[in-house]
Amino acid sequence: MQPRPPDVSIVIPCRNHAAEVAHCLQSLHVQEFDGAVEIIVVDAGRDDAVLAAAGPYPSVRVVRSGTPL
């Protein structure tokens, strides 16, 4: 059985701002929504702190971009 496709996709573009990303993810985590949600962080920086900020949220996908946003 394939996983259910998301009802909502949230894309968070960033460049190194791990503290802001962590705050954003925390805010999204406490929202109440009955549908399937997909959260993608697109990081155009080189700071691994963004990966650490997403760490507590295993459903969040982090995509590293080689070019500035």
C-alpha cells in the first residue's frame, strides 16, 4: 500500500537561519489539521544547524540546494 499523498505541502526556503527554521517547525508542529501534511525545508546555506533544527521532526524533509535562493 502506498502512503497517502499530502493534502497540504509546506515549503520553507532558508539560508542558514536555523533558529528561525526551528521556531517555524515548532509552530507548524502544534497546529491542528486533519489532513496529511508534507513539510519540506529547502536550505541554500552550508550551516548544518538547519539539519539539527529539523532533527526533532522526523517527518520533515530537508533538501540541500547548491545555489542561493
